[in-house]
Amino acid sequence: MSQIKELYEYISMQKLKVPANFKDLEEYSGTLEDAYSLLADGEIVLHYGRGFSSGSNEVLAYQKDAESKGGHVLLRNGSIKQVTPTEFKTLRK
């Protein structure tokens, strides 16, 4: 999750277009390292077309099993949280 956060911080600071789909991440595959394969395998779910927004508590990315088992989520405000399944259900997606 931290690799995705770092990428989106870079995109935000450079005022680049946010990825609209998985194919748009190809150019960042080296930066994403392990996260790239986790995204490709569906282990991490990313809401494409969204970027960082300092005042937003919406989910940007999350571990696939977060809804059923809990896990890490990356919020659009840049924070990474460990959540339970109950907490995950209350987050804005």
C-alpha cells in the first residue's frame, strides 16, 4: 500500500494525470515493485481515475479481503489505515 501511496504522491506533486485503468500503471511498474503484481493479480483493488484529495476520506485502494477479513486501505487523503470488516463497510468508496 505504501508503494501506491508514494506513486500517487508523486503524481499529485507533478500534477500528472491519474491512472484511468491498469494499463496506465505500466509506465510506473518499476516504481510500484510488489504492488504492481498485487494489482495485476487483484490482491489490491484500486479505484482508477481518482487521485489524492487532502480533505477526502474516500477509499483509493484496499486489500481485496478487507471487506471480509479486514486489511489495509489507502484513503484519498494519503493516509493508510488498518481496518476491520465492520470499519471497511463504513468507509466511503
